[in-house]
Amino acid sequence: MSRDFRLDRVPVDVLAYELAEERASALGRMGRALEQALAKLREFDAAHPPSEARQQARRVLVREAGHALWMFVVQREACGLRNNRMLMRDYGVPGEVQLSMGPMIATSTTSS
């Protein structure tokens, strides 16, 4: 007969456990978001031959992947995972995405 973890613990232990669960959950979400952004970029590259017209759309995808990478790296660091070399290799993150890593900068699509 198993007992609920929370019944045997002091409130601080329960809170620490739940925070660890949330950090792990967020890490998984950020990893999946990075995988999706990289997949979109790869699919775009496979479907569109190089041309000047496609460059703007591709730049947006690279920036989105760079943002997803940044979010994932920040979450990994919050979990105590500091070595990102294996992350870049395992996820196959292109150099241009690594260079664009960072927060998304809001751009205005309308002019005043």
C-alpha cells in the first residue's frame, strides 16, 4: 500500500518537491519548443530553394529558433545544467541559430 508523498513531509519539503516537478516540466516544454522551432527551420530549408525572396521568412524562423534556444538554455541553467555544448550537439542546433540566441525583440508591423 503506497502512501502519498505529501502526507509524510513537512510543508517545506512538499514545496521543494513541487518546485522541482515544475522545473522539470518547464524544461521539457522548452526542449519540445526548441525541437519544433528547429524542425520548422529544417522543413522550410528543404521546401524552399535558396532565393532572395525567401531570406526574410527564413530570418524570422532563425530568430524564433534562437529565442526557443535561449528559453531552453535559461531553463536548463535554472535546473543547474550549465554545460550547453552537448545540448547544441544533441539537438543539432545550427551555428546561425546559436548566434541569434536571445530574447525576441518586438517589431512593429505598422507605421505611425
